[in-house]
Amino acid sequence: MHYQYYNSNVLLIVNVTGQIRLLYTPFRVLCIAASGRIPLNTWVYVEEVWSDNQDKLQYVIFGQVYSYKFFQIPIKF
């Protein structure tokens, strides 16, 4: 899947067949690598979606900024 920053309240997701889906905050993600205060295999809600200076996707969770790479989105098209 390809994730694209859309705005702070929406994440655009494109799957391998080109189908598009918009996720509006708050949306739920699964932690796949422990990071900061979030332990492995914990479900959390993304409050905001950000893009940093290098255009890398970031999530705001519990008021802290985390890389999207630490989380998995359970989504079906």
C-alpha cells in the first residue's frame, strides 16, 4: 500500500490495484514496533496526520509525533 499525506485530518491510501481510500482522524492503528510510550501490539488512535520537512509521514498520538513506520493500519478495500 502507498500512504499519502492529504491534510492533518485525512490520510489517502492507495492499494496495489490502484483503489483509493480516505481515512479521517481519529483512526485506529496497531503498533508493530515499540516506540516511546507505546508498547508493541498496542492499538492506538491517530489524532492528526503530519508531514515533516522531508515529506515523511508522521502520526500524532497522545500529543506526541511518531513515524508511520511503527504502525500498521488494518484496512480492507
